[in-house]
Amino acid sequence: MTTPLSTSGYTLDDIYKDALKKLRDLHDAGSISVADFEIIMGTTRPQDVLASVNEAISNHSGADATAPERIFKVAKPMLERMERFGSALDILVTSLPQVAGFNPVGIIWGCLKFVICIARDISDSFDAVFQLLDRIQRSLPAWETYAKIFGSSDLQLLRTPLVNVYAQLMTISVQAVKFFDRSRPRTLGWSMRTSVENDFRPFISELERASKEIGISAHAEHMHQTHQAKRAQEAENFKAEEFRQELRLFVAKHQSINANSTDQTFAVAPSNHAPVDLLSPHYTGQVEELASLHRIFAEVQGNVPTRCAIYGMPGLGKTQLALQFAKISFDQSHYTYVFWTSATTIEKLNQGFVRILDLVGHSDKYHPDQNAKLTAARLWLENSAAQEDVNWLFVFDNLNSDSLVFLRENLPRKNARGNIIFTTRTEDLAKAAVTVAGTQHQILKLQIPKQHIAIELLMKSIGVEENNLNVSDLSKATEVVNSIGCLPLAIAQAASFMKQTHVTFDTLLSLYQSKHKINIIHWENNLSTYEEQSVAATFLAQLKRLHQVSADASNLLNVLSYFDPEGITVEIIIKGARHVLQSQNALVSTENNIRVTKSNLGNLLPKLKGTWKRLFRSKVYNEEIADKQVNIVNEEYSITLQLGQMATLICDTVQLFKAIQELQNLSLIEYQSHHDTHALHMHDLVQFVVQENTQKEDKSRKYFQCAVKLACAAFESIGDPTSRQTWKEYDMLVSHIQVLTKQWNIAYFNMNPQLNLACSGVATYLQHCGQYNEAETIYKSLLSKSDTQSSLPNSENLDIAQGLAIVYKLQGNYCEAEILNKQILEIQMQCFGVNHPETLKTIRSIASVYQFKGQYTEAIDLYKQILRWQNKNHGIDHIETLKTSVNLATVHNFQGNYNEAEYLYKKALTGFEEQMGVDHVGTLQVINGYANVKENQGQYTHAEALFVRALTGCQKQFGGDHPNTLGVTQGLASIYGRQGRYMEAEMLCKQVLTGRQKKMGDQHPDTLAIIHYLAIIYDKQKHHVEAEKLCKQILVEQKKNLGAHHLNTLRIMQLLAIVYHSLEQYYDAKTLLQQTLTEQEKSLGSEHPDTLVTIAKLAYAHQFLANYSEALALYIQALEGQEKKLGVEHPETLETVHDFASFYHMQKQYNEAERLYKRALEGRKKMLGDEHPDTLETSQKLTMLCWKSCMPKADRSDTYRRTYLF
């Protein structure tokens, strides 16, 4: 029979004695042997329970203290290796020949396997015993503490569990002593009979059960003590309230006797009863919000109190704003009374309304009926206007939905001299609170403070003047406030942490950027004026409430926390969810409660689909991998079920928006709607706390995988990233793919094929949008992940490498593009052969790089090689053939072969319009190239029409700031400049320059090209100094990026020489022109249009240096070359004719000068128009010549009038 336990208070010694009594009863009943009971009775105090065990361990080890170490470091690895190769040795032994009917090697191997099993059991037993004893040693201090704290409790819940666990502990100690006291032979013999480890498993299970029971009982005891303390405090409060009530009755009785009027209200001085002591001394910012409150309450809403609800997420300082407004308004005598109450519960609201009666000295404050008091408070608020100069403000802090009905019944319905402020967390609740008789008063949304205000708040909170900070500390402070999302509560917490731990900004920032961030946001600021003392407590309370209200909303939040919190578009997650539900690869089985084990794995394998089936090898029953396979299947299946449930919720519009509403109600997300787009926004700290909470619950991997699969499904459903029709959806998805990829790279070492495919699509989208730097970063990341040895391309990542090569070319990094394309070509030649379409595309890319590098001969050879194959295999009208033709036409244009270029462009344009459509991107690019040819041919009107057509299409397809649009705009600016429309040209050049600097940077070749055009316009406008400055700036960059022999470099040298001539620096102009001419003849040839222009300008320089013979020879050479290459009416030819006429004019050879001036004038009128500046200049020169020559006056009058007008 069990000895009953005492119900009085107890100590640890009492527990020990009761445990011995219990063991004595078990001994008397025969459940414990005599030897075991003697060992138990050898202890005299609780601390001796494990002493005998430790002594047995020491005796077991003996003089050789390293024996356990050898077991763990030598024996266990040896056993593991022997077990690992056991299957292979089984096969080997069975294949050996038998001797006399038996296999001797097999017998030896069988004995060895038997010994291995025994050794494994002994090794596992040592592990189990040591772990068990370690757990007991760690638990003893806690149990002793429980006995001290709860020993005097009237419940006595812990006494029996503690007695049981100490009795169990003594029994375990006996078994451990016997185990360690055995000799090695005895231990070996015992293990041969039975598993030693199994002897201790019941003790382990029983100890776990007892420990759990102690924990539950200790919690119950703690709750009981807390309840008792609360009841005692309530009793004391009740006695104090009774005393105060008697005192009030006494005072009221004597005051009523001496009262001279029958008024119900005593004369009480104006007072502010808001808890202004909670106002932070470091309060800053919110100036605009304070001004808004003053403006709102300055407006009268009829004869009703004006209401305003301040709403926003937790930690923004809504209460601080209301306190500041109350204090300022009362100090400025705007209100006679300021009332304040918490609106979190109806009980607190009751107290707040009744308190008004006390504060204003109302006679009904002692009324026994609570409802009567509420009515009296409401009537006083409504009728206080009858008293002279009585204005009041009533603030209801932290309003929630449970309190709203109560307030609607008890808030005053009239009195324009009263104002009401609510603080709450959601917009819907704010609107409901300010709605009065069908009229909605004002609401005020509290936003996250701007960065400079957040820094100012941090500086004030730590007691440092912002002006005293050095640049480095200010930068660190900026990073700190950004890392916590500029949330005032988090800033106050960070400041408290800095002050109490004396850490620097560097240390604090490093903590925020490490795994210790969660510890900081859990830091309790005991001196905080906020309701919650830590960020974590604020948001964890919301998460706990969310889980109680809606598990679906909680799961949705957990998944969304892994997306980019700045803008989670609802349409995108719906698209991804629909794609998930339509996909069949996510299903393992139609059963909802399937559980995979090693026994049914073989039967389930045929049912597995998609990527899951690839997780398994052919030998699924191999014991070495079966456990891992089972875990993988079950984990993946759990994720799939969660994803399916999540997708079902998202696709159900009603349930989705119901979940979103729950998240809004708890201020965990912000919902915004704009036209046909709906987006969710989550604060960075909310995201961080949610992720940490899922990790704590060991569910982070499941939710993260769901987020990845959902985003990748959305990507797969969008479509072609090169099509502008999909760009809006890609723009919504890009940041989420990037955030998920970053998190994946941190969490896992292996690649996710779906995520990599999505990243590749995002890079393609960014490339076509003109965001080259962002695309380059993604391509490089994918390339490095696909080959762990290096970032070189291989047969598996050619698409990524090709994308990166294109980006390099678009960035102007031509050398990198050439190197990468050649590496790709080498692999394609090995894998596909020289005539494969993909190989030819790479050859075309290399030719394009040559083209941009100015290596025109090499580019033309490659283009012609590709065209021969395409004409033969695709036909001359195939779209790929036409693309190569366009590339070849572009090179001809650069080489000055304008007729060949025009032929190819016209042919390609016809094919593109027929096959791709008139508004296709490729068609627009062909039109732009064709317009460039027409410009170079001097057909400016035709070129302008083509540029306008291309620009209209590009603006429609890409928008105004896309690189393609900017390129066409540059062409149109060039045409305007050639037409003499310098103001329009300058405006377009500056527009393109701004766009390219933003998109591509200052050093990009296209940026330098538009600066070149701007310098030309400045020179034409006689702004020669500005033009010179730009030319010198460009020339340095062109030589560095493209080399001294590149076409663009030579053109800027030519322009700088022309500017020198305009500045009358003739010698500098001649020197630079001679240098330019030498390079052009070497790179472009003596008949290139650019070379001929340089010859003409060099002749012009010699003319002003009085080197007339050299000038004459050069003029003749240039004019003959231009007439042959460009035609007699080309604007550049006519410019040379004009300059040649000025040469004769200067030489006083008036007849030759007159002939050439007239030729230039007639040509310019025809090609440029009568009002073109060049036409007017020639007309002026001819007039001057007329006056100097012997021309009759009658022939001079018309020319003179034109010159005068000019």
C-alpha cells in the first residue's frame, strides 16, 4: 500500500524523504530488489542522487581516462565505415566459392557482423546513458527552484510530480551504477543476450513524461499565485475606494448645504486630464499632422462635435500625436477641459465617461446606477455649450471594433464646441468612428516618418546633437533607421539599447545586420512612453490574435512575408495560384492523407510526377538512401498540400479579401487600390518578425517554398518577357523574384531550377526595358551558380551567357561582349556544328560587336558568310535573313556606302512590314536605320518623316525613356540640326542626354554620342566655348572606351578642329585636322565621306593660314571626291563648294567665287530651303561679293534685300 503524502508545505528534503518512502513501498511489494534498494538507501540527501553514478563512471574508466574518447573518436567511425560497406561485402562473400559445402569466409564475416552489432549496441548504450544523465543534471536546478517557490502553495500541485520524478531518478541512478560497474566481458555478454540500450528506453520515456507533468503543474501554480496576488490587490483597491467614496459623500453633503444655486455642476478650473507625462521628451516631426488636426477642428460640423480619427500601424506614434495636440491646444486655451480614456475595452470606456463627472464636479458622480452616470456624462458634454467659454476635447486612445458599438450609444450627439479624437490602427475602423448621422468627418493617416525626421528622433533619443555628428556616424545612423524602417517605436527601442549598453553606431548596425537583430527588437525599453516596450511584443501580440481569428489569414501572411514587402500585387499572386491549381506536376496522389514510409515507397513511385520522380534513383529500396527518400517525399508532400490550400484560398476571391481584411484589421498589412491594380504593403519589421516566428515554429522552410513556387508559377503564366504586353505584369513580379532568389541563396546551396528560370526571364525583361545594369547583375549571378568552378559558359547555360553578351554590347562593353561571344561560339561549334542556326546567331552577334568597335571589314565578312547560308537554307525573305541584311546595311552606312545601305534597308523594311507588322519593334528599328541613311544622303525631309514614324511607334511600344526611343529621338534631333532648327534640336538633345545618363550612365557610348550632337548644335549656335568644352570632355572618354582609331573618336576630333577654327585658333585646327586625316585614311579610306569632310576643313584651315597652294589642292581633292561619292547636290558637297568660293573670294578671284557661290546657293535652296541658315549665309556672302565686284546695281538689289533680311 502506498504511503499517503503530506498536504502541508514542503521543502526539497521533504520531497526526497517522500521519494524514499515510495521506493520502500515498492521494495516491500517486491518491485525493487534488495541490492538495488541498498544502493538507494546509501544516499542521505538529494544532492547525493547522482554521486554514486559519477563514481561508477570514474571506476569504469579507471586509469585509462581516454577510453570514452577512443570509443567516440575511433570505434564509432570504424563501425560506421564497416556498416556502410556491409552490403557490398555481403555480395562479395556470397560470390566466393564454397569449400566442403560451406563458405568459410562467410562464416568469418557472419561472426564479424555479429560482433559489429554488439559493439554498435554498446556504443549506443553509452550515448543514451550519458545523454540521460546530462539531462537529469540540467533539470535538477529547475526542480529545486520549483520546490522553493511553490512549496508553500495551498494547491500543492507540484508535490506528487516531484516525488515521482525523484523516485524515478533514484531508480535510473541504480541502473546506471550497475551498468558502469560491469566489467567489459560482462557488458559484452549482457549485450549478446539483449539490447543494452533498450534497458534504458523505458526510463527515458518515463522521465520525459514526469518532466512534462512538472512543467504543466508549475505553470498552473504560477497562474494560481498570480491570481491570488491580483485578488489581494483588488481587495485593497476596494477598501481604498470605499474610503474615498465615504470622503466624497462627506464633502458633497457639506457643499450642498452651503450652495447658493441649484446647478448640478461645481465650478472647476480648466484642466487637461490627458496623460501628458507619457509625451516623449524627444518628440519630433509630425508637424504637418499637427497642422492638419488644427485645420480639421477649426471647421465646424453643424451643431455636432467635430470628430477626427488618427490611424496607422502600431509603433508610429498615434498616441504621441494626440498627446502633443492636446497639450498644445490646452496651453493655447483652445479647450477648457481635455478628457482622455483608453478605448481598448468597454470597462475602460465606462470608467472614462464616469470620470468626466468627477473632473467637472457633477452632482451625479455618486449616483449608484452606472447607466445614469453614463447618461449624465453624455448630457454634460452635449449641454456644456450653455456655460460661457466651455470648450472640451475628448480623446479615445486605441479604439477597436469591440468598443465601437458602445461609443455610438454614448458619444454626445450635439455641441459644436466639443471635439473628439480617436486613435486606431485601421482605415475602416477610423471611417466608422467618424461617421455621424450619415456624414463622415475627417480621418488622418499617420505615415512612416521621413528619413531625416527619423534620424533627428534617434539623435534626440540618445542625447546627441545631430550637428555634432561626423559624416561617418551620420551615415551609420542613416543605415540604422533604414534597417528598422524608420518606425518611431523601433527608433526609441534602438536608442534605449544604445544608452543602456553603451554601444556605438557601428556595433548597433552590425547587430541589426546579423542574426542578433531578433534579440534587439525583443529588447524591452522599460522607460518607454509607448504602450508596448518592444517591437517584437507589439507585432507578436498581433500575430497571436491573427492566429486565433483566422488560420487562413495567418498562413497567407506567413507566405507573403517572403515576398518583397514594398508592393505585393494581388493580381500577380492570383495568377500564380491559378497556375498552381492547373499544374498536374504538384500532385503526388489523389489521397489527402497519404503518408510515405519505406514499406509503401515502391508502390507510390509510379504515382509520382514531374520533379518529384527525379528525386529518386532506380534502387529505391536501398537501405542507405531509403530514409532520406521518405523524408524528402513527406516534406515535399507537406509543402504541396500547404501550397494547394494556399492557392485555393487565393483563387477564392471572397475568402482572399476576407483574409486581407483580417490582416488590415490588425495593421499587419496595408491595402491599396489604384485603378485596376490592388497591392499589399508590409512594413519591414512586420516581415522580419513574421519570418522569425515561422522559423521559431520550424515552419519557415514550408512557407518559403510555398512563396517560391507561387512566384515561379506566376512567372510561368505571364509569357514572353520580350513582349511589351507582358511588361506591366513583369514589373509587378521582378522585385519578388529577386528577393526570393536572394533568400534562397542564403538558405540553400543547391539551385532551384524554377527560380533560375524565372530569374533568367526577369533578366531578359530588364534587358529589353533598357535596365542593363540590373540585367547584367542577374545574368552574372545565374552564370556563376550554374558552374561552381568558374563563371565561364558551358553547354548548360548558353542561353544565360548569350543574354549576358547582349547586355555587354548594349552597355558599350564591347571587349567583354566579344570575349564572351567567342567562348559561346566555341561551345556551339563543338555541340551543334558551324551551320546550326544558334551558331549562326552567335556569329552574327560577334559581327555586331565588330561593327560597334569600328572593325567594319571583319563585320562585313561575317555578315556575308551568314547571309550565304541563310539565303541557301532559309530563303532571301526569311526573317532571320532580313535581320542579317539589316546588320549589313548598318555597316555599309558607317562605311559611307549609302546606296548599298539604302537598297538593303528598303528590302528589309518591306519584309518586316509584311511578316511582323508595321508597328513591330523590329520594323521600327529598320525604319530608324533607313532614316539614318536618308540623313547621310542629304534627304532631310524624307529622313525626318521616317524618324517621326519610328519615334511615334517607339513611344507607343516602350515609352519615352526607353533606350530605343531615345535613339530615335537622337536621330530626329540630328535632322533638326541639319535643317537649321537649332532650338528644337537642342531641346531634344538635352532630353535624350537626361534619359541616357539616368539609364546608362555618363560613360556609355550612346551618352557620349548625344553629347557630341549637342556640341554640334552649340557650334552652329555660335556657342563655341561651350562646344569646345564638350568636345574635349568627350574626346578623352572616346579614346579610353573605343580607342583612338574608332569612327566616333575621329568624328569628335574633326568637330573639335572645326570649333577651333570658329574660335580663330587656325593653327590648332590645322594640326588636329591633319592628325584626324591620317587616322581616317588608315581606318576608313581616302574616299569615305568623313575623310572627304576632313580634307575640305583642312583646306579651309590652310586658307586662313595663307597656305593658298595647299588649300587649293585640298579643295579640289575634297570636291571631286564628294561629287563622286555623295553627288553634286549633297549638303556636304555644297558646303565644300561654299568654302571653296570663300577661298576664291579671299584671293579676289571674283568670277570663280561668284560661280561657286551661285552653285552653292542654288543647291542649298533646293536641298535645304530658302530660310535655312546655310542658305542665308551663302546668300550673304554672294551679296558681299556683288558689292565688291563690278556687278551692275540692278542685279545687286534683290540679293541685297535678302541679305538685309537675314
